[in-house]
Amino acid sequence: MDFVSLNESFFPLQELPPSPLLLHVHEILNTEDADTKIAMNIADKPDFFSLLLVTTNAKEDYWNMHLFYMDQIERNTKEYRYHNFSITESIHLHNCLSQLFK
């Protein structure tokens, strides 16, 4: 996953249709400092949509992961699931999943 500047992070979002999920992503990005680096992964499949947003700022020493997800039903009703993880929580989740899927 490549990190880009805050300004560059808005470009891939322009291809998505307006939605409450997209508004939420914009709200997160609009609260970030100009020094923040962004990584984003979007999966838009017929049966689900997911957006992984990672924000990191070395100057302020933080790293957050935001996961948005919609299945077909949620997409039709314009609802979505949202999870937010800090770096510590992300590492713990990764370790747990690694153990589970050995």
C-alpha cells in the first residue's frame, strides 16, 4: 500500500458515487493535518464494497486504520459498517488473525 499526500488522497474518491459512506470518508480526511500521509484501498465488487483508509502522521506520532464495508443489502439501503483501529489495535488484530488462520 503506497502512501500519498492528503491532497492526493481525494482523487480516487472522485470516482465513487455520492453516499453517506463517502461523506464520512471526507469528514475524516478534512480533519487531518496537512502533514498526514494517506493510504487507501477500494474494492468495489458486485456483492460488496470496502474501503480501507490508513492515516499516519510522523510529526504527531499516530497511525489509524478506518475500515468501511457494505454488502448488497447495506448498499441498497445506503447503510455501511465502520471500524476504526489504532496502530496497537491493528497489530493485535493482525496477530490474532494470523494465529486463527495458521
